Amino acid sequence: MSESAESVRVDTPTRTREERRVLASTLVGTTVEWYDFFIYAQAASLVFGPLFFAPSGGFAEIVSLATIGISFLFRPLGAIIAGRFGDRLGRKKMLVLTLLLMGGATTLIGLLPTYAGIGVGAPVLLVVLRIVQGFSAGGEWGGAALMAVEHAPRDRRGLFGAYPQIGVPVGLILATGTLWLTSSLTTEDQFLSWGWRIPFLFSVVLIVGGYVIRRIVEESPVFQEMLNRKAHSSAPLRDLFRSHTRNVVLTALIFVAQNAAGYLLIAYFIGYGTSLGMARSSLLAATIAGAVGWLVFTLWSGGLSDRIGRVRTFQIGYAALFVWMIPLFLLMQTADVLLFTLAIVVLSFGLGLSYGPMSALYAEMFPPQVRYSGVSIGYALGAILGGAFAPTIAQALVKSTGSVISVGVYIMVLAVISTVAVSLVREPRGVDLQA
């Protein structure tokens, strides 16, 4: 497709309808994927310790949180496999497959017997299903990001690319809201006995909706053009690391701080607030408020990056994360619900601005023949270095130093690393994405 074709294709009614369908598909699909992923993370913070890792004694909570990170180790494998076939067979097929894998694993977790029922088999099966979730998540994001960005007009890639990004806070809102509703309608004993399973089993409903929407979306026009020209790579992984290793490393480092800070909101703050004596329902409500802020700022920053550039938007977001880290934990230490909520909502500004432009930035950094592999692997590696063990590291830092401020310093160091990485990228806004 020529440059002129790319710039005018949005003017037709058919293309406009297809773009709306693509945006809905990427948003709904990533929402379902991340709902499933986050339900596990929050349950690990709240209930999996005593239910599945009781023999660990006083370390049950840390072991439970560590299982969140184990899944991240398998995200690169999912990224490699989905990237390979996504660059050869198409984005759409991989998105349908990852959705089914994630949903199936989540539903099975809701049916697992606990340690009291089958002994050591329970945590083993739990970890295996978490690994399947990690594998699926590794292949999901790259495909969703590319479907949105490769369908977008040149001057709106940041905005279009923000739609799969807001699937993360929307999934977090759904996950946290479902847990909040379930815990509010059950007693503590009922929640530990069977109530925690409901959010996992609810995934079946979401999978059906996501599957139907993803099946009716057209393949990416960039990939379709590669098929027409037979321009796809026969060995995308080899070609990626032969010519684009620097960009893979940069994409990973750019994501590190955002992912680590995001997983504190997703999986650490609830447990930390509980240790301060705050009510679980109040903490879940505070997390939902933070997720709403994350959603708003993510969508806004995607459009902002179309105006001021991807790199500049990232730099503003990471500066905000750096500045807010110490005040964040000082407010949380008060154990006041309103101040705790305020701390999280302000944090969401930095989270949003360092996440909204990511799809467009990453897509513009790689040629189409290796793009799925490049963005997926970079994203997966960044998740390992950033969010994989962030809740566990935070818990260990507090135990070793006696101060939660050490967690803030940890995120500040990562923010500096990610700022340097994104500053090394030559602004790619507006480059030609075609084959």
C-alpha cells in the first residue's frame, strides 16, 4: 500500500466501520486477557498463601506473590512463538489462540482443589496454570497492539494504539470489582472456602464475548500487504536479532519502570494496606479508583503522543513517576482511606503517560517482517525485568529495611533507567509502517 493510500484510507465509510470494529476487538480482547491475568495476581495477594502454600508458614505470602513472577519467565516463550507465527501466518490467528489459552487456564484455576484437598499437587497445578497464563500474555500484547496501530491513519497511531493499552486498566477494574463484589457478599470464611473461585469462573463469559468479536475483525492491512507481496520473513526471530537487537533491548528497558509501578498497584498495594489494618473492601475500591485514572490518562496520552511525540510523552510520564514515589508511600503510611486513594490516583498519571504511547512507539521501531516478534519479545523481557517480581521485591524490601520508602526508591531507580532508554530512541512518529 502506498503512502498516499495509507493517508486516505480512513475516509471511506467501510474503513471507518472496520476501524471501530478493530478498536473494539483490541480493547475487549486485551481486557479479557488482563482480567484473567490480574485476577490471579490479586488472589495471590489475598488468599493463595493460606490456601495453596500453607506449609511455607510465615513465608506463605511471599511464596504466593512469587508465583506471579514465575509466569513472566514464560512470557518470552509465548512472545517468541506467537511472534514467529504472527509474522508468518497473521496477527488475527494468534490473538484468537492466546485468548482461548488464557481463558481456559483461568477457568481451571477456579476449579482447582486446595492444599487441604490434594496436598502438594494443588500448588503444582496452580503454578502450571499460571505458566499457561504467562505464555498466553506473552503473545497477546504484541498482536493486539499491531492490529490497532497497523489499521490506524498515520496521524492517529498513538490514539489507536492506546485502545489495547486501556485493556489493562479496564481488566484491572473488572478483576478488582469482581473480587470486591464477591468479598462484600460473602463472609471471610465463605470467601476463603469458595467465594474466591467466582471471579475465575466468570472468565468463561468474557471469553465467549472476546472470541466472537475477534473472529469478525479483518486481518491487519500491513500483514495482508506482506502476503500479497510475499514479503514476510521465513525466520523472523533470526532476522530480528541479526538486525534489530538494539531496539529489542531498548523496548524492554523502556517498559521496566512502568511495569514495576503498575504491578505495585495491581498486586502489592492491597496486601500492604491490609498489613496497615485497612479494610479489604476499602483497598479494592481505592485500586478501582486508581485503575480508572490509569485508563483515562492512558487514552489521553496516546492522542497526546500524536501531537508532541512518543518520546516526549514517555519522558513526562516517567518524570511524574519519579517525583511521586516518596509522597506516594508517605500518604499510604497514614492508613487513611482517602489519602491512600489519592496517592494511587495521582500515581495513575505517570502510569498512563508511560503506557498510552507504547503500542505506537514499539510498532514504529520495527519493520513489518519482524514487527510482531520485536514488539512481543521486547514487551515480555521488559515485564520480566520490571513487574514480574516487583510485588515480591517490595515485600522483601520492607521486611529487610523496615521501611516502605525503600520500595519508592526502587521504583525511582527503574524510572531513571527507563527514561534513559526511551531518550535513546530517535522519535519515530509518522514513519511508514508498510512493507
